[in-house]
Amino acid sequence: MIAIIDYGIGNIASIVNMFKRVGVRDVVFTKDIDVIGKCDKILLPGVGSFDNGMQHLKNAGVIDILNKRVLVDKVPVLGICLGMQLLTKRSDEGSEPGLGWIDAETLRFEFGPESALNIPHMGWNYITLKNGNNLLFEKKPRKFYFVHSYYVKCKNENDVMATANYGIEFTCMINKDNIYGAQFHPEKSHKFGMELFENFSKL
Amino acid sequence: MVIKRVMPCLLFNGKALVKTVSFKNPAYIGDPINAIKIYNEKEVDELILLDINATIEKREPNFEKIKEYASECFMPFTYGGGVSKIEHFQKLFSLGVEKVAVNSLLFTNPELVKLAVKNYGSQSIIGFVDFKFSKGTLIVFNRAGYTYKGTIQEYCHYLQHSIGVGEIVFQNVDKEGTWSGLDHEKIKELLKSVKVPVITIGGANNAADIKKCLYETGVNAVAIGSMAVYQKKDMGVLIRFPKRELMITE
């Protein structure tokens, strides 16, 4: 069973629908500690700001059980968009500490006034796979839909799973052991998102 | 790298999909969910859904239906129609809409659009510019009957610099639903007055027309109406989408 963590952030229906589309039906949207306690995968969605996300996680009362499942039981976890940023230690966007499961921080895109690039980075973009991983296998052109103003910077290069280019080359997927993160929205990225969700469900 | 885009632009009457010709004679097309499922299969880049009756009938957006459609979209989803309060923007984004298109609101309450740009970012707000020829001159004229007093270039300047929209759609009303071909020359001319990404719609008749428009005018995206819902000109309803490789070379 995949538990999508319900902490009051955004509409996750398209995530559930995409899992269904690739034949994964055992997906629940929950903040129930007993359910999170026995699921075999965790998906952490999220839109909005970093502090708001951390406060909602606290209010939902799920941080302790998430720490146990991810760090002790080693259950595979996938953070999407803000959900990936929350896996880091901190963010330029706020003052709350993150979950800190990955030795990384979340930084704001900074472009000079002469730059034609807008913030947020919004739209389709290609990604480049870096290190071997269990979510996306062979290297081939893949594009995903992005909406974000902040990006994750890892301390350890080995945690960088894929990068994309927007003014700078930035980390768009992370992986360390059972912990995965994607900055883009797989649920809005057609077959590329389906491939990722399907492979996650098989971990 | 900016990736060129092609997307269906669906017209909704609050209950079902319809298609008009130069804003007139709405013909019944079918259920949006069915269409969205087919566009998922076709892997369209984005989807635009416009409730063309909401403003005219003084209705709010049909949030229940929009939630259902956003949940079904495996691609970015743009909604427009009947948005008249800041709460409407908030609600649409919370339902999983990526971008909100505004048109009449730019005439009735431009300050609200400015506030939406401030709150949600320019990338989330699309300014829709409908234009047609009237007595030999180009005028901005939308479905609800609002017209802009100045030139279309002045209007584009206003949308970008006073309002701050992140994207502009140019819709050629004379060509809407006519299959007479995109007006490449006009699009090229209009692009001179715009810095933000531009989507153009109105008159597309085949994949080659779309490809030529994307690569010869410099426009970022083409939206299609009739081509996405009819078999051919003057033929029956068929939810479809041209093969990507015939339109986009990456």
C-alpha cells in the first residue's frame, strides 16, 4: 500500500489517478498514524511555501511516524515538488527546519536583472539522469512539468539523481538509499510521470 | 531551452463542450471527461478549458466540475471563465488548476487581475486577447462584448506592463472555427509588441499549418479548437489531436 500523506496541501487527485492509470490501486490519502505505520511506501506531495508545509506536517501530527518509517524501517519515500524540498535541512524560503533526511538545502533561483528568465521556473523541461537509480532506468530524453522558485542543492554529489537546466544546472531528482525526491510534477507529465510512478510502486 | 507547445482549447457552456464559429452558433461536442481522457492518451502539452457562458450568465466557475477535470488531467490545466473574485483564483489553484486565463475581468476589474498576479505569480495568469477586423481596422473584442478603445498593441503593452500577465493568448475571432489557416503574417506582426510567451489560436487547419506557424513566426505555442474536436471541416465530432512529430521538432 502506498500512503500519500494528507497534510492539507493541494489537490492530490491527479496523483491517485495516475497511479490507477498504471495499475496501482492500493493507494490511500491519509494522515492516520496506524495506516502510515503499516504502509509499504510513502509519497509526500506538496505545493506552497516551505514553512507552511512544515507547519502543516506538524499540525497533522505525522512527523514522528514519518521519521520512524523512513529512517528506521527504510520504507521507500518519494517527495514531490515542495515534498522534495521538505526532505532537506532548510530553505531560503523560511526559517523552519526541514525533515533533514537528505544532507541538502533549498535555495532560491537568483538571476540578474538582465536575465530573460522568470521566477518561478514554470513549464516543460528536459532532465538529465546522473547516478544509477531505481526510478528511471536507461538514459533517454525525458521531459517533465515544473513549477517552482526554489531548488535543492545537495552536499553530497552522490545524492543527485538527475538535473535540469534553468539558467543554471540544478538538481531536479534526489536519491539516497530509500529516499527519493522529484522537483517536477510527475502527475502532470504524461508517460514520463507514469514511468516514474510505476517504478516507484515496484520498489 | 524553450519547448514549443500545441494544446487543445476546449469551450465549455457550464455543462458540456461546445464549439463556435467566430463566436457564434455553439454546436454540441460532448463530455469534457471523455475528451480529457483522450488528450491524456495523445499526450498533449497542456489543456485550456474556457467556460464561455459564465461571464455572460453572471455565473461563478463550476468548481465541482473543474475539480473533476483537473484531477483527470495528466498535463498542465488552464481554466478561464466567470472568475470575478480573488477567492475564485485561490479556489481554482487549490483544485489543481495550473493557470487561470482572464479576459472580461481585464475590462471589469483590472485591479483584481493585478492582485492575482501579485499573489500567485505572473506565470499563473494568462491574458486572453480576442481580436477581429472591423471596418478595416483590428479591434480587441471579446465574447462578452467588451472592446478596448486603443490599438491591440496598446492593449498588449497594458497587459504586460500595467497588469503583469505572464502569458498572452491571441485569438483571431474572424478565423475561429473556420479552418481557413492560421494568420501567420498577423501573428508575426503582433509578436513584435510582446515579450512574454504567446499562444495563438484561430483557424488552424492542419499539422503543417501549425508547424509552419510555430517555427516561422516565432510564436511559442499554438492552440487548436476545431482540429481537436472534429474529424475535418464540416464533418462530425471526433476528439483527436495531430501527431506531435508532424508539428514539433525538438
